Amino acid sequence: MFKRTLGRSGIEVSALGIGGWAIGGPWFDEESGKPYGWGEVDDYESIDAIHSALDSGIQFIDTSDNYGAGHSERVIGQALKGRRDKVVLATKFGYVTNEETKLASGSNASRAYIKTACEASLRRLGTDYIDLYQFHLGDYPVHLAQEVIDVLEELVTEGKIRFFGWSTDTTDRAELFAQSKHCTAIQHDFNVFIDNAAMLDVCERNRLASVNRSPLAMGLLTGKYSEAIHVRDSKDIRLRNDLDWLMYFKDGVPSPKLTGQLRSIREVLTSGGRSLAQGALAWIWARSDVTIPIPGFRTVKQVTENAKAMDFGPLTDVEMRQIAELLVVEEA
């Protein structure tokens, strides 16, 4: 089985994880009513998919307390009954949601809130400890973040969490957390369209895991969507056009620029019998030994296909150079 180490924690995990955003189901912005989820879900299928992931050798599960306003954590907790010791479990905190109304109402990073949020996640996940607890507010002011670190270290001392990290795309924030004893990971956007070399450098220098969200570009790198095939579910966040960070889709339409880039590199990504998604994951592994992609899922089929990427392993140096050259030509 293809393994990697979760940063300085020394914990060995599968090189591939799974991300729990999509299985949380719908939840909405309190003010605008616009969706943050990926549409309706089947909890039984989600649980079967998690079991399939475990049976395929995937040992790392990532989620957040705001995914589905807590529903993702509940589903994962149910799926892991009797199997908690088989996984390394990660979740996140910082965004405030109401589990009953399914509404998101902002953010909170106060000491009292972090403690309360941790206890709530432990209850929903049905566990007495979290392996990796991650700060979810990616743009939180650096000068205020030391208090967050202090609370997280207290949670380690209390045995509620083992290690922590920050879900952020900026290196100054990552560098700050990296100075803390029990920080072991930085979660950030990373895929063949978005190569954050500076963040990889921070992770490599500080012996942190690079946990990669959006490794399949919110589905664009699966090949399911094109200029003619769009997202249609009204409860799917990819139909929104008001979020700057939502670069892969606007109004449900895949980015024409990225679709063009994908056409140019598809042949290399699918070489050697890989599916497009498997090739995209292989690219991430080839970029650095610290990367651990966490593609989202809603079905057993998706998990099974992604898990098979571990059988192929990383792309070769030749394939990586070919992709780099093709993307340069496409940009020109």
C-alpha cells in the first residue's frame, strides 16, 4: 500500500485520503440563502463509500464541523462505529453553523468557541479524540492567530486532539503555525491547475504534511464536466458566481480556460491506463513526498476509482515535464 507520513507527527497514513465536504449535504448562507454544499446526498451511499474507502486501504478521513452544518461529521461518525482505530481522523473549526436550520452565520475563533466546537465535533464523530484538528479560517489575521495556537496546544494537553494544523493558502500563516510543537499539517488548494510551490517549500522545510483540498478541481479533473455538460443542482455551490475563490466553475459552467488546459494535458494524465482522476492524483504525488490529496466523494464508484490511483503511484519525471511544457504552451 502506498503510504505517506502525516508531517512531524510520525503517523503513517495512506497517500490518499477522502474529504467529507460533499457528503454533508445542503446548507446555506444565512443572509443570501445561497448554497455552500454540493446538493442532496444519500447517507447510506455515503456510509457505504466510506466503508469502501477503508476496505481499499484509505486510512485518512478529513471533514469539517460546518460541512452540512455538522451532518458530515455525524455520517462519518456512524460509518466509523467499530472501526475508529483503523483511521486517522481530521476535522476543522471556525465557521459557525446551525445544525437545525442548516444556516451558516459567520465565523468565530475565540478561546471559548474553539473549546465548545471541539467538544461538539467529538460528539458528532463519536470519538474521544481527533487526530488532526485544523483551523478553517484561511484568512484569519496573523497577529491574532497566536491565541488560536495556544488553545490548540491546550486541547493537545487535555487529550482531546493529537495534532493540529491550519487550512490556509498563504505561507505567512503556515509559517506561524509551523513554529508550534504539535502543528503537523497545512491544508491548501493544490492540483494540476494550481501549483503552490511556495507552500510546498514551507511544508517540506518544517516537516509538515501538505494536505491537498480540491485535488480534482471540484470535479473538473474527473472529465465529467465540459463546455456542454454543466452543474445543474440548484443546491450545488458550483452554481454560484459570487465567490472569488470559486475558480473552477461559475454559474455551474466549468472554466473555459481550465477546460482548455485540461484538453492539452489529458493524454499524459491518462497514460499507462490511468483514468483522468487517477492521473490528476498521480501528478500531486509526483510534486512532493509530503502531499496527501483528499478528493471529495458521494458514491462508492468515486471512492473506488480514486483508491485505485494508489496502485499506479506518482507520475514519472518525464510525464511531469511533459505536462509542465504543455501548460506553458496553453498559457501562451
